[in-house]
Amino acid sequence: MNKQGSPSTAAPVDTVPEAQFYIPATGPGSRPRRTLKHGDSFAVFDSHGDIGASSGGPDGIFHADTRYLSRWELLINGMQPLLLASDIRDDNSVLSVDLTNPDIYLDERLVSPKDTIHVVRTVFLWRGVAYQRLSVQNHGDRPVQMQLSLAFANDFADLFEVRGLRRARRGAAQARRESGQSVVLSYRGLDGKQLRTSLLFDPAPANLSTSIATYALNLEPGERSAIFVTVACNGADEAKPVPFLRGMHHAFRELKAVTSGAATVETSNEVFNQVLCRSMADLYMLVTDTPQGPYPYAGIPWFSTTFGRDGLITAMEMLWCDPGIARGVLKRLAHYQAKTSDPLADAEPGKILHEMRAGEMAALREIPFGLYYGSVDATPLFVMLAGLYAERTGDLELVRELWPNIEAALGWIDGPGDPDRDGFTEYFRATEQGLANQGWKDSQDAIFHADGRLAEGPIALAEVQAYVFAAKKNAGRCARLLGLEERARALDAQADDLASRFEKAFWCPQIGTYALALDGKKNPCAVRTSNAGQVLFTGIARPDRALRVGQELMRPRFFCGWGIRTVAKDEARYNPMSYHNGSVWPHDNALIALGLARYGMKRSVEQVFKGLFDAAIYMELRRLPELFCGFRRTPWRGPTLYPVACAPQAWASAAPYALLQASLGLEFEPVEGEIRLRNPSLPLFLDEVILRNLRLGGSSVDLLVRRHGEDISLQVLRNHGHVQVSAILS
């Protein structure tokens, strides 16, 4: 009704259909979040070290796509403590939180003023167990009596439930007190699996129920007391958890071993060193030891599992620095390469995995992601990485091992991947449960025409054709290494033919760049997007057109000051707050920068590099997130954050290292034993860069690169073995 009491004549509000597998934004958390990860477990705490005590975050201890603890709250005399400091160790291994007591009253008398009790929470994860130590010390001048409580609970929610999906039915949960110091929370899922969370308190609390442990502490002035708690996920407690300090030592040692093979970087810019340190720490936290080798899980909290595309691109970004990541990615994805057709999983023989999930909803196929292959680009990226890895390392043994997988992937590209046999690789989901869009821009509204109409499939994406071109060129090089000269010539010819047809079908002179895609009727989506920048990354573009694309990407409609937007701001569906239609993705910018460098546009590389570095300065922990909003840069303000971006995210963490490669022009010739820097340059915020432990075969070097105005000098600081280092100016 309106104010006059007559019926309102306002038009009804249209409802907006909810996007498939949408991640709702519930507003910012009232406390910042802190993240830990080890293996297939990760944890999201708030800044106090609590779980579920404040709104707005995907809190919990998670293992294999299931939440194993949904509440974990520390109370002092029934009140929340006051925060002093909250820090993640530089290598991401330990969360440390300093707390103090609020004013404590007894019978309306102040018995413990605030800042009397110091509580330090120290938390780490190791092998499916969350370890926590609470150190409590009285800094007052009189004895203190207090109650310290830990409230806990769990819902055993599938990660997709935490993301917002609703289920009609769930399994049955129980909680039981096993002893005076242990509680077991359990759940029998609809898939028949029994899950359990085991909590062990040492020493035993004064009171323990199935939801709260309470300690009665009596502390003399200066006295300290310690409480240890372990939270074990599903079988990790079959053997009693190791003592706190021993477990921490093991966690440190394992993390150090994971990073031992990587080159390290030190620069003249201390802030950029912090960005690199954070990126390296984040990446190796996400790198997970799998039966096939190390694999970078995609991101926390939503994507802490094997993703094909993410792992492949992360491995490419880090290939110069640590080729061991690429080796693990290739072996794992080869192991899970599809061998049969399964429409629900969008699987076809030869196709490379998109993602895998281990939760209850995947087991019941309430979601299709148990082993899901709905990615059009992972398969050519797999072949492309195999060739790039061989070029970087000369590892002929792995190339020979993977050759059947490479051939199977090429068979999918030329067969089911091209259903209408027009020579372009396309996607179209097999069922309504699958992802509607299957490139890296997989939002429902990401592929559209100039007038804003959504494209109808099958859809051929510009960058996917470029990946196929690079895949065949790289497969040809692998074939030559194996002595398969005839196969190599055929692959080279196919790649050259694709490049010619690509130029004719995708170039749009009216917008001066390549089309986003071809729709099912072969009509180009004549939209200015960053996809054209990734085309440059592969080398498929004609040099004159590559120059035009590069110039276009650096104009204000694309470059917002922090980076290159995914969609130009004058396009129909441009929205700087969207996931894929106007935001800035660090990994996208890094691949574009590699493409700009390939075509000699080093000034543009420096501009992109500086924009992302400036953005990282404003980010918490100097951590580049999955994406941020594409609003124009204005003085005295940082970039606008995207509310549900993953941080850390593997390919965003690797972006600074790819940007360094683009600037330095690093190339490797393992047969000749040579490392080359092609047209090296440094952005203005870097005067020098030192690369240490840069490996080639069994040898390694340390290099110093200095900028002298417009000139660059190169010095070999250490050469262990027989590596030739040269700079090439062309």
C-alpha cells in the first residue's frame, strides 16, 4: 500500500536467477580471517583464533572438502578476551594470537583489571590434526582466579553447503565424551561414510561436556600455565597425536623440504621483497604432497583441491623458478586423464581433469565434481605444459612416460573437442548439472556479444584456440625429442594451419582486437576482453595485430591503474565489481605480460608489473588475492577488494614470479647448458634483482641483474657446474 492507503501501482520487482554454484557474499567479517593449510586440511580462524565466533567468514577446520570443526571459541570468565595482536608466521606455518582479559568483576567488584592476564594462542596444522597451545600468564601484582573455557561444535558440512548450497537431507550427527579429557564428534553421512572429529585436552579440564571444556586457573603473580589441545580429523588420531613441539618441528621441516628446490629472489626494493616472500609462502602452503607428486591446490577456502587449469597455469608461471611443480602437476593430471565417457562428469577419453572433490555431496553426485572434466582449456594446457617442461629441463624420461597421455589429449582436441569438425576447439556441457561456461571465465554471464546477449554454444574461446596452437607446437618439439620426426612435422603443420584460420575467424577490425569467442553459429563475440591478451602469451597472433592488441590493453578502457581489466569499461556487460566482467585478475595480467614480452612490448610489461606491485602494497599481508575490483585508480586510495575472492590463490601467488620472467626474458637451453636473458629490463621500482639457486640440469647459478637508467647489466655471482649465461638484445 502507498501512503494514501490506495493500492500501490509500482511494477513488480523481477527476481534475479541465482547463478550456478554461486558463492554468496554475506558482508565483511567483523574480524579479519587467518588461514592455515597442511596437506588436505585447512583452517580458517578469525583474528582472535576463534572459529564461528564472529559473522561473515567461512570459518572452520576442513579436511577433504568437509568441515570438521565449526565452532571453537575461547572465553575468559564467560567473556570474549581483548585482542592485542594476531600474526601468521612468514612461512604460513603457525598462527599466533595475543589476547588479554577484559575487566573482570565479582559481586560488582573489579577483581582483575583488563590487561592483567596475557593469553597466547599458538596454532598449526600437521597431518590432519590441528594443534593448539594456550599459554596463560598473570602479569598482575596479586593472585588471580579465573575460568578459561573453550566452546566447540561441528556440523560436518560439505564445503558446498558452507558455500551456500542447501540440501534436502543430511546424515546423523552424534557427540560423546570418551574420557575426562577427550570428546568425539561423529557423523554418518548419507553416503554411508563415518566421519569423526576427536578433541583431546591436556591437562584434563575441570569440567568437560560434549560442547565446552572449562579450566579453573589459579595463578600467582608472574605464574604461567599451559593448555594443549588437538583436533584430529577422521582417522588422523588413530595413533595418538605427537607432542606439540615435536609436531611443530616436523611441520617446519616438511615445509623447508618442499621449498628446497626453488630459486629464490632478492631485490633492492624491500616492500617488493615482502610481496615475493608472501607469494612464495602462500604458494608452497598450497602445494600438496600427492601420490603423483607435489600439486598446487587452487586456493583457500573454496578451491583447496586439485584443479586442472589452475595447477597447469600455476606451474607455467613458476616453471623458471621451480620446474618440480610442473612435474608433479603433469604426473597427477596424467593419472586422472579421462579414459571413458561420462556425461554427468563432462568426461570424454583423453580429456584432462577440471576439478576433484572428496565430500559427501560429490560422493552422492548431488554435485558433479567428484572427478569432473568440464574444462575446455585444461587439455591443451596439459600438452602445452609438457612441452614447456621439456624445454625448461630436458627431462626426456618424463616426456617419454607422458607421450601416450599427450597423444590422448591431442586425440580429444581433434576429436570430441571439435564436435562440428570446423577445426576449432569448443565446449558445450553434456547435462544441466555441468558448468555452463568451461573456460577460465566460467561465470554464467562471462561469454557475450557486443549487445550484451549471452552467447549460445557450442562456444570456441579465443584463448583456447591459442592454447591449442601452443600445445601442438610444443607437442611437436616433444615428438622430435623422441625421434618422431614425421609426427612432429604433422603437428607443426596443424598448428600453422590453425593460426591462419584463427586470424580469419577471430580478428575483428571494428574493435581492433580478437573476438572473445565464436558462438554456436560461428558468429564472433566482438567484445574487447583480456582474453586477447592471453592469445599473445602463446605466440599465435600475427605480429602487427599483436602490437594493436597490446596497445589496446594499455588504454584506459582496459588498464585501470592497478592492472588490466577482464572486460573493457565501454562494453555492454562491463561491471568492475563482477567476477569476470571488469575485475582485475593477477594471473590474467601475468600471462598477458608474458605475451607482451614475447612481442617485444617491454614498456607495457613494466606498466602492468608496477600496477600489480602497487596493488599488493595495499593488500593485507602483501598478499595478491584471486581478483579485485576494476575501478579506476584514484590518488591516496588502494584497490577495491572483491568480497569473496580466495586468498591465498595459487595462480595469483605465482603472478609476481611470472612478471619477473616477463621482465627478465628468461630462457633455458638444457641441451646447450645455457640460460639466456632476452631483452632484459626492470621496472622503475627495482634497481637490482638477485636470483639464487637458478637451476639447469645438475648445475645452478646465482645472477645479479642491475638497472642503470635505460641499460641493464648482468653479473654471475656463483656458477656451480657448467652453465653458460648470456644476455640477448634484439
